[in-house]
Amino acid sequence: VSGFVAIVGRPNVGKSTLMNRLVGEKVAIMSDKAQTTRNKIQGIYTTDHSQIVFVDTPGIHKPKNKLDDYMDAAALSTFSEVDAILFMVAADDKIGPGDRYIMNLLSQTKTPLYLLVNKIDLVHPDTLPEIVANYTDELHFTGVYPISATQGNNVSDMLAGLEKHL
Ligand code: GDP
Ligand code: MG
């Protein structure tokens, strides 16, 4: 199994924490698909049977005060080049302008989307369905995974779900 995956989300939701958990030190053999991707590689998750290359999405991390068509086009181009997009939100935070900005861009791509609701260690499990609905009401997701990037909850389930579709 191999594929390219973009991980997006507003600052502080836990993207780097998840990357640090996933990315190993093994040297990866890149498929020729790498050459078609001009995006920065954030990390490569490798096991004996799979390799997932996580790529950065230029322009999507900066909160914007006005529309920036150029950066939006770059983000959309990245979205069209990857095999899957992980949209990370934080379970303990309300949906905000940073989320909505990204969701607007995500609504314009046909690439399969996965919702990662991170930091579930900070909320009561009973509140999760309502949190998830805030996002699933607006976008179609191929998979929804409540996780904790710091504690590791459900991270292997998420990877297994992702690998099935790569
Ligand atoms: P990024 O800006 O999206 O890359 O977010 P970071 O990975 O830098 O994380 C922002 C903060 O959230 C850090 O203090 C992390 O330790 C914390 N954090 C990340 N994941 C979790 C989690 O699953 N649970 C809790 N409680 N904190 C987390
Ligand atoms: Mg980060």
C-alpha cells in the first residue's frame, strides 16, 4: 500500500503531534508519483507493507484577513494531487473561522476526505457525536476518526482505514 496524503487543520489542533507519532526513521523508497508532487514532504510513515507520504499544503496554515486567490489555488492544486486528505480538528474547540476557511476549500475537491477529531482525551465521549456532526453536516467524509495524537487512541484504526483506500 502506498499513497500521498495531505494533513490539514488550523493551528494547534495537533497535526505536528500526530506526524511525530507516525513518522519513523526508515529510509523510504519513493514511487515515481513523488515527482509529480511539488509539495513539501512532512514525513513518511512506513511499515513492512505500506508507505504513506504526508505532504504539506502551502498557504493553508496562515489565517487570512482577505481572500488570497493565489494561495487558495495552490492548496486546491495540492488537494487534487494527493490520494487522501486528513482534516484535523480539535474535540475541545468550537468550529471557528480557521476551520471554515479550510472547509470551504475542501468542499471544492473530489479527493477523499477523512475527519480526524483529535484531543478526545479532553472531552467526555458523550459529546463526540455532536462535535462530529458540526463537520459531517457540511462535508462528506470517507472516514471519521476520533483520536488522541498524544495518547495514541484510535491512531492505528485511522491508519488501517486510510490504507484500505490507498
Ligand atoms: P499543530 O499546530 O496542528 O501542528 O498542533 P501541535 O501538534 O503543535 O499541537 C498543539 C498543542 O496541542 C500541543 O501543546 C500538543 O501537545 C497538544 N495536543 C496535540 N494532540 C493532543 C491530544 O490528542 N490531546 C491533548 N490533550 N493535547 C494534544
Ligand atoms: Mg504544527
